[in-house]
Amino acid sequence: MGSAIRLRIIRLTHQRALTNKEIAERLDKDPATTLHHIRKLVATGFLEAQPARRGNRGAKEIPYLSTGLSWRLSAGHGGPRVSIAEAMLQAYLTEVSDAGLAAIDQSRMVVQVDAAARLELMDRMGALLDEFAARPPDPDVQRTAVYVAFYPGE
């Protein structure tokens, strides 16, 4: 899972199944490159192939949908924790760049907390994110991406 492209594919297919061609177009990547990543994601259970459909020219297309397995990634999913962290940050930076800074509503703050309060903050933020992630998808509502990082504020 130490790949920003794979994380972006999972995000793109979170609520709506997309074909390899659609994924490649959205990521501005070659379809062969995205297919390689899609196959890895299917093999590891992060994506699931949906029933085949016919494309515009009658060709068979296979849409893929995220299984939701990626909500909580850990070092056990495809590599060292640092590799996954780097992939998550790179995916975020690419998505922010694609969206443009004007579309980003961001905040930054430094809080002074002891170890126990830091864990409480992380748990409460995690619970809030879990609550929103558990809501049923609504195709008529715009999706919002959230990236949260805790790091030393010195």
C-alpha cells in the first residue's frame, strides 16, 4: 500500500465503481499503469471487481469499487509504516494540487497537551472521522476529503 496512486484509486472508487479507463483519465495516467495498480488492489482485497458492462463501443468493461478495507491502514498492509505514511502524504499533496489552493479550506494549530491528552485528542478525532465515514453514500452530495496529521509542533 506504499503507493500514492493506489491510495488515490481507492479514494476515487470509494462510492462509485469506475473502470480502468475512467480511473486512468481521472489520474492522468496511462491505462497500463493504473491496471497494474488495480490488479494489486484487487489481489489484496482493497478493490472488488463489479459485474462487467458494455462500454460506448460495445467493449466489455469491468468497473471496480473500493471494499472499504483501507479506512484504517497499518504497517501490516503492504510495507513499512513509513512507506504508507509517505504514500498518504503524497496522495494528499497531489489531490490538493489538483484541486487548487482556492478550493482548500484548511486550518493549522498547535496545542499543548500531555501524552494522555494527546491520545484523547487523537481518539476523539478518530471517532468523529469514523462517524462520518460510516454514513451511507449519497450520489447527489459532493464528497469532501479530509487529511489529518499529528506531528511535533516545535
